Amino acid sequence: MAEVLVLVDHANGTVRKTTAELLTIARRLGEPSAVFVGEGFDAAKEALAKYGAEKVYRVESADVTDHLVAPQAEVLAQLVASASPAAVLIPSNSAGKEIAARLAIKTESGLITDAVDVQAGEGGGVRTTQSVFAGSYSVTSTVTKGTPIVTVKPNSAAPEEHAGAAADEVVSIEVSEAAKAAKITESKPKEATGRPELTEAAIVVSGGRGTGGDFSKVEEFADSLGAAVGASRAAVDAGWYPHTSQVGQTGKQVSPQLYVACGISGAIQHRAGMQTSKTIVAVNKDEEAPIFELVDFGVVGDLFTVLPQATEKVQAA
Ligand code: FAD
């Protein structure tokens, strides 16, 4: 069975959920091999084995870790040449998309970005699905040249555990001078909020223009549930919440078990980032707000009255 390479998304060995999703998808296509670049392999190994990585290519050279994305594309290009994989799956984040684009050029292969589903194609190859125009259309594509390179959006598959050997093989690589043209000079961890990562959280509570810039009630409710905090673009553009928290077409795509939209009208561009959530709840003082067309449970009321009551109930439970 042909190998399927998965670029591991991790922070010092703490493997992000997207990697488990990609390994799950890779198993539909062939034999998953993880590509681990950076430090902390010992911490990562268990997670990679748990989600079915049969092999792990380890790259720990400072040539790769001290630089931005270009060396990672060189590593993957080398592995594509030596392992002839059936496909390469890469997380659809900004670094992942740049790595994928560089890899496609180096290997003269077709590239599909932002897939929400990847299946084995007829007669080999892959068949991908992309969701476009804010989720109004689904596009099915296939790569017709070279090795299929696909960036996959978070939450495109439910991670399934499957024991893999995760046999590691150290990859040594000479990184070209051109790939080392940009160097990381400083890397600071984000200020810890104690909240889960937005795209990985089981519960997301988001605030919109209806907060008037005061996210305290949204945050308190989120904390009572152990949830991540998201925001609409209106809230982000007003400078009330960081851009990294934006949910939607031009923000992050989330698919938690529970999504609570507070003071958010439900514009199509916001829905594009959250409509696949398992249960959707909205708090909005306008009973005509379009978000109510989408919800499983709706509360018509002022979020500054409703959320403190909800927080109190959760804390008392
Ligand atoms: P509004 O639409 O102004 O809604 C505010 C809501 O709060 C109203 O329904 C109101 O009834 C309610 N409200 C007010 N006060 C209270 C209160 N005290 N208690 C309860 N409810 C209250 N938007 C995104 O979110 N994400 C994106 O990624 C995104 N990408 C975009 C891309 C493009 C190309 C374009 C053109 C737009 C994009 N937008 C995106 C913007 C989107 O069209 C909307 O403008 C935006 O989502 C509106 O945000 P909102 O719901 O917070 O604000």
C-alpha cells in the first residue's frame, strides 16, 4: 500500500488535533507516514502512533527549524522523491498553504487547497471536496499531474484512533541557501489565556457587534464551560477582540460540539465558519435575526442579562 505523507502540526512536540484528523484521512488513502519537523519528537510519538502513523520521518536539523517555511518544502520534496507517496496532506493554515505551494512547484504536482474532505479517487489519486462561496457550493476536484498535494481545513474529519507503529526514521537533508533566505529571529509564546485553542475546542462561545465591545460576559460564560472564545468580523474589525479569534469565511472554521453565538446576526460569511457545529445556540435581542434560522436553541434577549444567568446556572450545576 502506498504511503500518504502527513505534515505534523505541533508546538514543541504537542501535536495539534489537525494532525490526528489528517492521519485519519490518510488511512483512507493508503499507509499514513507522519513528517515531524522540529523539536519534541518524544512527546509527539505517542499521539502519532495513536492515530495510525505507521512511520515517522524526523527532521531535527537547525537548518530547518531556525528558518521559515521554505526548508520544510525542501524536506517534503525530498521525501516525495524517495517515498513516491500516494498523496501529501498538509494542514490548511497560512504556513501549511505556503509549504504546499512551494512543494507543488518543486515536484511539478497539482495542488488543492482548503479541502474539507479527501477520499481515494477511482484508479488511484484522490478526490477532494472544497466548500466555496461561504458554503453555498461544494466543488469536487482531483489532481491530474504529479503527486496530489492537498491542504485540509481543520475539523474536516473526526479523529479516529488506530494503533500505528510510528517507527521513526531520521531524515538528514541539506537545505539550500535560497531556502534559508528568511530566518526566525525571535519566537514568543502567546500570552496564555487558559482557554482551549479555537479550532480545537469542544465548545466555542462567540461575541459580535451586540457586545458593544464588552466581551466580559462572553468570556465569563465561556470560562464556566471551559470553552474557547470566538468573535465575528464586526467585533474584530472594531478592535474589540484579536483577529486570531475571528470565526467565518475569512477567519477560522470551527466545528465544535456546541457553538454559542452572542450578539451575532448570522451573516452568511459568519455562518461559513461555524455552521457545521453539532449544536448551535444563539442569544440575540432581535427575534428576526437571521442566526435564528440556523440554531438548535435560540434565546431572544439581551446578552448582558442572559449570559450572567447562564453562567450562574452552569457554575451551580
Ligand atoms: P451585526 O450584523 O451588526 O449583528 C449584531 C447583532 O447583535 C444583531 O443581530 C443585534 O440584534 C444583536 N444585538 C445587539 N445588541 C445586543 C445585545 N445587547 N444582546 C443580544 N444581541 C444584541 N463576518 C464574520 O463574522 N466572519 C467572517 O469571516 C467574515 N468574512 C467576511 C468576508 C467578506 C468578503 C465580507 C464582505 C464580509 C465578511 N464578514 C465576516 C462580515 C459579515 O458580512 C457581517 O458583517 C458580520 O458577520 C456581522 O457581525 P455581527 O453579527 O457581529 O454584527
